[in-house]
Amino acid sequence: MPVLNDEVPDEGDYDASRRRGEFDNITPDDFIRGSGAGNPPGWLDAMDIDHIRHQLPIVYVEIVPVRTDEFGRIAKVGTLLRVGDDGAIERTLITGRVLFHESLREAVARNISKDLGDIALPMFPVSLQPFTVAEFFPTPGVSEFYDPRQHAVALCYVVPIAGDCKPQDETLDVEWVSAEDAVRPDFLNQLTCGHDVVLRRALAWASLG
């Protein structure tokens, strides 16, 4: 019996026991919360990812978390506080790469969960059309976006957060400010390497910039 249109074969089908690929036993939840080994499929160790970063552009998602009012208007904008490579506290947005065999929706969900916790309750749009694309280069001055580690292409999204945020991983805290405060130059200047440009474009996209 041939299998058509991703039909799941019954036990009686002649090829039901045939292995179909390395992701046969992987569920979307594995991408969001990690596999039993602690990391999602497609995760690379430090040596492998450093090698690839010097050979190919890496696809990222960048998320501006927001709180909305009862009419769906942005009321608060969230930014993350982390310890930078130089030991100083830095302000940034939710960012992370897209893993092999991971959809954009799964990548957005996983990276939000990684930084804000499992009960952040992101409200995903029906269509994951990014409001902008940011291309980060490892050479300063090539563009307004800079990442010393790699050439990265980031698809940027505004995602409303409905639940409680419990900072995870390398995130020390998540701070919420009003939409009015988020467009102030002194606040935007605290985001470096072009993340301020992403936030400015997000607010302009939402008619707040």
C-alpha cells in the first residue's frame, strides 16, 4: 500500500516498519524544550558551530516581546538584560538561530521559551511574516548590524507575551517599558550592534516610532 500525502501507515501496511528518516521520532515539543539529551535536534557543539560560522551565513530569528492592551495595541516593550562577553551588563532582544529541520514558528517558540521560560505564553500570528530582515556582519561598518562572531541573517518578529516571564539561560532579567519610553534615544542607545535599529523598526511597523 503506497503512502500518500504524509499519511501515517497502519501496522498492517507492508512498509509500516520502514524507517523514514533521522527525525522519525522527533516531535515539535523536542524543538521547543529540547530532547532527552538536553538540546534540540540539530544542535552543534562549540567547535562545529565556530567552524560553520566562518564558512556560511547563519539564519536567526530576533523577537521583540511586547505586552498588549485589550485592543491589541502595544502597551509595553520587553528587553533582556545579560552579561556580555566583556563582563558588562548589556541590553538586548530575544535572538537565536534556526536549527536544522526546525520551522520558523518552532524557532521563535523555542527561543522565547529559552529566554522567558515555559509559561511566557507567546501569542503567535497566523502568518509569520517578519517586519524586517537584519543582516549582521562580522566586520564593523559593512551594515548597521554587527556580530563579531558571524554573518547572520535575522528574521525579526513582534510577538505579544501573555504569561509570566521567568528569565532563563543567560538572561538575568526582562524589563518592560512603555511604548513611549522605548522610542526615547537614551533608551535605544542602550541596545548595541544594531538591535536598537531592530527595535526602532518594530515600533515604526506598529505605528509607534
